[in-house]
Amino acid sequence: MSASVRPLPDYLKDEILLHPENRSFPAFDLTRLLDQVFAPTQGCRVCVLIDFAEPASLIKDFAFLQHDGFPVQKRAHQYFYSQLQAGVMHSLGMHGGEMFAYRVSGGSNLDLDDAIWDTQGSQLSIERDIYPHYNLILCISTFSATAPLTAKAKQYGFRGATLHGLNDVILQSGLAVDYNDVSRDAEQLRRALTRADSVEIDFELEDGRILTAWLGLAGQEAQKSHGLCHGLAPDIANLPAGEVYFVPTDAHGQFPMKYEDGTLGLLDVKDRCIYRSSLLAGNQATIDAHNARLLDDPMTGTLGELGFGTQVLPVSYADIQDEKVLGTCHLATGRDDHLGGDIAPDMFKKHANSTHDDILFAPHKTPNFNLRQVRMQRGDQREILIENFRPSSYMMDALRL
């Protein structure tokens, strides 16, 4: 074996790839997580943001802890706020540790309202009282806030992490990994994919039909979500991390989509935009509603991301982790300004439409169709990346470098 080639670690071996639920993880350790993700932390002022439909009453004196529901917010309190107060801040040389609540945004990556409340029930301004006064902001919320916080981090100079949909599986796996390993593996796969001219994805339906989506990438540098925000430069980590992604410059073809109610649609794409959905199975009304939305505000159908997972993790049934699994890929519609793209919130007809919505292709999420093959074209180089939800030999060889 060449000196430049490293053996695959245990978590990338075939039996673990086939059964990621058998991978062992250390216990969740907030000190380790924050130290790995944010070094340095010394002198940083940190806070925790959560969200509610009625934040004023629920955050006051931590009233939400006495109510049924709010599992994400209660985990934020138990595993982040309480542990920061109990000694994690001191051990990392940080201070602050306050918790605040804002009004739930109502959609993935929508901009946040300015009003925010502290645990005494006082209303504050997120622009005036939070962003300028904290170095690290941990947002543990119902919907992803990565896009708006990325923009505000650049404006105000803070770092942070978004951890929407936090559940016990994520705590025990995706947040318990060694993020130095995650970063290294993401970089290896980023190098294997960067400057791709295009990617083709074949989807196999249950009736044997093959749908193909072509995405033009124009030789751009691939980007990575790898979990490390080292140094003091403004940055937001989306945790769990472990992804290589592109902002498509063009797209055409067809791909299937599973809607939230289980309806399956066939989406037609041209000029980078979904322009029509057709029923494959389920509820015609769901398809009609999507088509009405596309007709009313065509920007909602624009493809803003193509992403590939880089980690071996168990299924969490939350896309924030499951889209990071090696052998899966995802597309996203809507705003992509936080990814370096050109689709910004003011380009949508309505503010509520300016979301960034992931469409994940994974065995547990889309069992009605197979990710038969994903291919990359880079100059004269043509490589298979994924077959039947399994990373190809090209991808696995890249992880050995």
C-alpha cells in the first residue's frame, strides 16, 4: 500500500455501511463537541436560541418545561443550556450561556422575526440585543435557520451552529462523532467531486421506468459542510455535518418526489426549474396544490442545491442527519444565497415562499423508488458516484487518500 493511502476506518467498512445502526458511538459530550467545532472558545460569549409559536409565555421562567410537547426545545434545555450552566462554559473559557426564544419561522430557512424573548419574559430585539453581543450562537429550532443566520453572521461577525429537529438518535450519533474525522472525510470527497461539469441521476420507479435528471455545475468548486468553524471568522455550522454540495447552474429532466403526506409525484424540470408535477401515487390534491404554487411563484421550483452525504450514520428520521449519510443525495429548491448562490429571499413573490427545502433520496425516505445510479462528468473523466444507494468504488477510494 502506498504511503499516501490510508486504510479505511472501521466506520467505513462494508458491514457498517450495510448496517450503520450497528456502528458504535461515544456518549454525547457537549464540551467535546463545542471544543472541536469552535476552537478557539476562550473568551467567547455564547447563547442558545429556541423557537415557539408563542415564545413570550413559554420561555418565561422556562414555562415550556411544564407543558407537554416541545421535544426539540426540551433537549436544547437539557443537553445545551443546562450543561453550559453546569460547567461546560467554564471548562471552555466561555461566558454568558443565556437562552432566548423567537417566534417559529414557519418554514425552512425563512428569515427570523426581530422580536425575541429572554427567560424573564422581556421582549428584546435579535438585531440589537443578540447578534452584536454574542460570539457563538447555538440555534436549536423547529425549522432550519442556517440561511438567515449565515447572512447575519457575516453582518455582525459571530459564529454559530444550527441544529433544527434535534432528537435522541442525533444526540447519540451525529453529534457524538469526532468532527475532525467528519471534516477530513468531507474534504476527501469534496476533492473527488470538485470542478464537476455535470451530474446525472437515474431513478428507478417500481414499475421499472427510469427517470433521469441532469444538473449542470459549470466546473464550480465543490463546497463542504464539515462541522468545523475554527478561528474567529464569521461562520455557521449546520449540525450534524458531513456533506459535499454544489449550487446548480442548470438542470433538466425528471425526478420523483415524495410529499409529506406520502403522495408520489413526477417532477418535470427545465432551465433549472421544476415547472410541473404529475401524480404517480397518492393524493391528486397534493399535486394540484404544488402546481398552483409553481404557477403563482415560479421561483419556488428553482433548484438551488445538489448535495451528497459523507458520513456513516443510523437513520434518525430527521433530514438534518439523514441527508448526511454516505450513499444518499439530495436536491433542494428555493433560496441558495447562504450557499453562495444567486437565489435570494427578495426574488420570491411572497416572503413565506422564500424557503430552502431539501428533497432527500434515501432508502428509508423514498422506498418507492431506487437511486439506481449517480454519475459525474468532469472534462473527459466520467465516474459513477452512487449505485443503488451505495457509494461507488470511486467514492470509497477517495476516502482512503
